Amino acid sequence: MTESTEPTELYLIRHGIAAERGTYQEDSDRPLTEVGRHKTTKVAERLYELGVRFDLILTSPLVRTKQTAKILQSVGLSDRLEESDDLAPEGDFAHWLTWLNQWQAGGARLALVGHQPDLGDWAETLIWGESKQQVVLKKAGVIGLLLPEAKTPVGQSQLFWLTPPKFLL
């Protein structure tokens, strides 16, 4: 990444509609449903139409999030896609912050594809410095944050986008 004075744009994206809990032996194996794939594709296409692009899509290793991330990539939102265990349910926020400090460059656009309540909690922590478990991100919903260039964006980030998928369909 090249250095810039622009803040990093962080997009938190929840996976699309997935198979019901308990329908697969392992929760991590639950895929997107047909409806989930369709709606996620429509959301991704709308983001593309709005000019949203990512330097990197970082995804949880679970099937439903990887499928969501691949849909985002397939419509042209990013050429780069990587997995991170930090984005799995109950992932390691502190470890992800360390990764972010090594990766981050001003002006970059990063998408995280993960799970609720983690993404909502992470957004609250980045904005207010703590989670109050009040931000709920709908399936295929998007939160956009501007991360400051400070070493830690905790409690210093700005919310610029919070939308459920129905406003992007």
C-alpha cells in the first residue's frame, strides 16, 4: 500500500442469508441459500454501481462468508481476497487490529466479511471505544467506517454508512 493522508475506508459486510442453524453437522459448513446468493449478488452489483471498490476483501473462513466474499469479488469490487480466522464467530479483534496496523495505509479501502454480532460489536468499538451490543447488521448489510491514521482507530473512527440490504436492492 502507498502512503496517503486520506483515512482508510473500512466496510463491514455481513454474510448473506444462509441455511438454517442445525441443518448441517458443523455450523461452519452452512452455505448461502439460493435466496441468499441472489440477494447478495444484487447488493454487490449495487455497490459496484455506486463506485465502491476494495483494495482487499478479508473474509471469515466459514463457508457462508467465503461465498459472500466471492460474490463481492465476482462483480468486480476487488481483485484481492484473503481469509482471516479473526473474522470467524467470536474472532480476535485485538489480533485483527495488529494485522490492520501492519496492512493499513491511508486512502485504502478494506472490506471485512463476517458475522453478527461480531461485526456490530467491532463497529461500536471502533466508533465509541466499547461495544454496547446495539448495532445490528442485517444479512448482506453494510457498515462503512472511516479509520483515522492513528496507531489505533478504537474510539476514533467515524461512521459514514449503515444500511440494510433492502436499501441496496
